[in-house]
Amino acid sequence: MGNFRFLYDNLITAASMISVSSLRAGLVTSVLKDGTGSATLTPSGAFSGSEDLEYIIEIDSIAGGAEVGQATFKWSDGGCAWDATSVTTSATNILLNNGVHIKHTSGSGADFVVGDKWYFKAINLFNAERLLELNRDSSYRTAALEEPNTITITFAAEQAVDALILFDHNLSSAAIIALWGDDAATFDSDSGSAQLIETVTWAADKITHYLTTVDRTKRYWQLRITDTANADTYLDIGELFMGSYLELAKNFSYGSGSRPIKSILTTSTTPYGISKKRFYNFQRKFSYDLNYITDIADLVTMLETITDRDTGIIKPVFFNEDSASPADTWLVEIESLPYGMPHNTLRSTQLSMLEVLRSV
């Protein structure tokens, strides 16, 4: 039996690091206007962005006239600067980005006043941003099955990747999965091939893969999945983790570990005293006594990393109970970390964790 491993510090920190070869298209919302001009704005298109965006359209000049086709506008998709300025308004669709278009329709009186603004959002319930949410009710989904479907991760600098997790996936047992890494975005630095190529073994629902290639510090990474016979006709992945792990120097005290499973139920009682139970789910609780350990500071560092007082967020972590059995991996919340000091340099703690569930 291998030792505990905790995977909590994902090197993929933003959806902007991810590009995908296939994405189920999103949509644009209705418009909120702030201004006195009479023209209306209509957004449209199949949104293809890797993360949800909020668009702002603002009339920046009526020097050439105040009507559609004369006035100009500037627009932003939520960044710190305007993406474009002095764009001529049009009664036909104008492409902004990510498959999003807009057009204006004239009204009665002056169509525009400088400063007229419109706000709308482009959202996708299945975009690449969902891979990082640690929310088991959300997922990334492809639009089609390709040979292969690719998920490409670009880091700002070289990063050492020790582990890969694909959690809550729908990949079939026939899926061919490979992880590539390279110093070049073209993945051809090794005589036309990627410098690192590892085959990832399929497992149902969740895959944990520990890399074995010695040189695994790369800037560019690509997950390649061929699963053309998938009965769903698309790929669906809930969580993607790439990073390192914390492995404790020794395991729990023999006989002290427990992994009870409880039923998630609600109970209603009739006026006649008849109780009826509604079952929803099973949930695991993990509890282990770790005695005389030397790495309590590493566990404290993990807690400090996954918590943020400013936002009030505590992130769940991936827990591999047995590093020799990657399939024994769960997404868990750490309830507490009480510890004593039975020795000058050693610590003892009872590690308690609760499985993070999904609705269906």
C-alpha cells in the first residue's frame, strides 16, 4: 500500500491558459441599456469563448452624424481596456470576437447620444472555465468527437507536472488518451515529435495519472483524447488538474482509519406518525489518526493554500488514499486539522475529510 497523496495546487489557474479543439457553443443574453438615444442593440451568435464574458458597447462619437451607420462606438469584453474604438455602427451584424455579433436598429429621433451604453453577457455552461471550478455539477463539453480532441494548456513559464487528474468524465473504455509536453507550442521539439508523450490509462469516471518521464518540466502541454465511438457523441470532463502533490512520509496508524458511507436522506412525517424517507445520495467520510509524523507543516501549508479569508472560500482537494492505487481518488473537503505535540519534533493529528458530491 502506498502513502496518502493530496493534490491541491493546480498549476492551471485560469481558463485563459486553456484552448480546446472542440467546444459546445454558448449563447448571448438579452441587453441592458443605459442612455437616451433611440436606437436598440441586438447581440447574436454562437459564443465560443473559453470563459464567460461581459460585453460593453459605448457610443464614442457622433461627429459624423447621430444615426445608425454614422455614429461610432467602442467595445470591451470585460478587460481593463477597450478592445476597439471608433467602430462604425451598422444595421447588419458586426463581429466582435468569440463568435459574438451585434447590430443596431434605428428608433424615432436621434439614434445615438455620446455615452449611450449597452451591456450583455456571453455565457457557456460547458466552456473550458468549468474544468477549474471544482464544482461537480459543472463540466466542459465538446461539440464533436475528433481524432483526437485536444485540450492545450499554455503556462507563462516552464512548469513541472507530476500528476494529471480527469474527474467526472464520460470517456468510454475504448478511449485513447495521451499527454504531451514540449518546450515549443508546436509540440515537435524532439525530431518532429513532442518531447514528452505519456499514455494515460483509462478508468471509469475518474482518472489519476502520475507522470514517469524524468524531464517533465515544460511550458506547453496537450491532452489528446480519441473516443470516436463514445455513445454520448461528445466528451464531457468535470475537473482537470495538472500539478504536483503532497505525499505524507507515513500512513495512518494501523486500525485507526475509517471510511464510513452515509445516506443523504430527508424524512417527512404524516399527521398519523408515518415516516417517509427520500434518498438522494451516498457520501463518504474519511477519518485517520496520523501519529508521530514529521510533515504536519506541509498539511498546514495545504490548508493555507486552499483557504482565502478575503473571499471566504475554502477549496476542496483531491485525495488519493493509496498512491499505489490511483483509482482510490476522491474530491474532498478537509473539515479540521487538530494536532498534538507528543514529542519535541513529532506531531499527531486526526485528519477528517468529507466527500464532495454531485447532484446527479
